[in-house]
Amino acid sequence: MPAEAVTRHDYTGDGLSEEDLAPTPWLQLERWVADADARAVDHDDVYEPRAISVATVDAHGVPNVRTVLLRFLDERGPGFVSSSDSTKGMEISANPHVAAALTWPAMFRAIRFRGTIELVAADEVEAYWASRPWASRISAWASHQSAPANSRAQLEADYDRYAAQFPDHGRPDDVPVPETWKGYRVRATEVEFWGGRSNRLHDRLVFTAVGAGGGAAAQDVATVPSLDDAAAWTVHRRQP
């Protein structure tokens, strides 16, 4: 693209100072997600405030990234759902270390996570499954996630077949949870809060789990602390 065609925007966000940073990554995460949720209601520039990009690596160490929706969020970390036999599910099974990011360009904010995946408990997954619209539950059965698709017509035929097998009676148990449908939670050892500022002098404030050292691979998921345990995290500023 010719240089003259490049559109440049100065970032006019307020950034994030140490004085305004919450004492724990959970409180800061909760605050920014709530702000994004509210912005999505009041403006048209944040369409999916809980869209989260998740990066895994394949057997050759080559990264994969995709955007999913945040379905679980508490002091343990952000979580999403997927089929365990999808590309992401198989890569997580082979190597549970991941990176993830929530990004809100209109707000000049982003949150980055590095950590390890743990499976969400079955009862939490079932409760979320029951809250999904009937059609979304049918789609989960019809889609062999990440596998090659013969045609759109075949996908729709598979949907119709499962719709007939599990008709909509308006009950949460109309459609059973597929055996391969799992919940995945990122147990982070590093959480970075990025706030855009003018002249590219952005703020990057990073919480690192005490003892995590080199990052996401440094701690087993069983020892990863709660995001709400202030004593378990240190904070430092990164160059923009």
C-alpha cells in the first residue's frame, strides 16, 4: 500500500497510571470489562465487548490465533467454550500454554493474558449450555468444528437432522451437551493492561504472578494464584 494511502490515528485515550491501577488484576479486569459492556450499550463502536482472541501453538510450534467469546469470568480467569476435537482443543490438549487478549480499539484499551489452560468444571459448562438459545445448541451438534466442510448445504442438512432429533420444547434439557463440548479457562501468570495515549507513548502496566519468572510456562496450573490475591502479584511498567 502506498505510504500516502495509510490512515493514521492519534490515540486520545486517558491511558492508565499506577495511581489509578486497581490493587489486583481481577479488580482492574472487572472494571475494564464493565466499562466495555456499558460502552457497548451506549455506543455503536464496541459491538462484541467480550470477544477474546486466544493463541495456541501446534505440534511444530507454529502459532494459531482465533477470536471466541468470553463465557466465564471470575477471579480464576477468563474462559470460553469449544469442541475438544477442534484445532484449538487438540492444540490445548497437547500444549496447554496460551496467550489471550481482550481489545477495545474505540476505548484505546486492551488486556493481554499469558498462562495455562484448565478445564472448566462440568457443572459450570452445563449451566452455561442451558442458557444458550436452542438454535445455538443445535449448531454445536451440527458443526464438527475446524474440520473441512463439504458444502454449506451439507452443514445446513446436518443442522436440520439434529434439529429433528432434539426438537425445541422450550426446556434447558431439550438438547444434551455434546461429549466433546468443553469449557476452557486461562489461568494467567501475567496480565498486562494497555492504555493508548497520544504520540504512541502508551501505558503498559503488567501484573506478574510471584514466582512466575519467565512467564506463562513457569508455573503449573495447580499453583497459579487467584487474580484477586494482591500478595501473589507484582506490578511493573513496560516501555510502549
